Amino acid sequence: MSPRSQGYAAYGKSQNAVAAADPRATESRALRLAAQGIRSALAEPGMPGLWIALSKNIKLWTVLAEAAADPASPLPDTARKGIVQLAVWIADRSVACAAGQDASIAAHICSINAAIARGLDGIPATTEELAAAQAAVDAKTAVKPGA
């Protein structure tokens, strides 16, 4: 029995159940977990774990962007382009946030993750999430990396 099979047996999961998981649900969960990590880092005095949480979120968005950019992706071209652009924006803003420890940018990134996760779950974004996402877009022009 492989280590993976042993793990599944120990925790009551079958390989088929994991393989059959809904990709949208998996992406939604990953976005929520990344946002939770950023929020936890923001709550720590001095925010020592903020860059680690932001870099994990960058890695997640890199995976999402790579999947969207794949020519075999079933997404419409506009959605594929939007995901790639958002991933670049999140990486750019994350670096700016970590360099200046600007908590408002990290909070906007959490709101974006939450809004996308809700969309993947088929739940419309809240007014607050939409406002935070718009504020994040507006902040792009107001806060430049390295400034």
C-alpha cells in the first residue's frame, strides 16, 4: 500500500472521492484558505507572516493563471484573459503590500479571493465584496510598486 493510500485509509477518504472532487469547489476552497491565511497574518501584531501568506496566494493565482492560459482550457477567451490579468495584478499588489506593509491592499486581496470563491460556488458577491474589489482596482492607480 502506497503512503498516499495509507493516508486515505487512515482518514477515511477514498482515492476516487478525491479524484472526483469538483474542480470549482476545489478552487473555491483554495481561494478561501489563502484569504484566511492573509487575514490571520494581518491580525498578528507587526504582521510577521504577511509575506508568507501573500506569497502562498501568489502561488495559487499562478496556478489558476497557468490553467486559464492553457490552450485546452474550456473557459471563454475573455474569462481566460481576465484570470491571467487578475493573477498578475494580485502578484503586483502583493509585492507592493509586503514592501510597505499596507494592510488595506491585503484586505482588498482577501475580498477579491472571497468574491471569486463565492462566484465559483454559484453565490453572487456581496455589495461589500464588490466595493472592496472596486477599491482594489482604484488602488492600483493610486499605489505604485516600490513607491
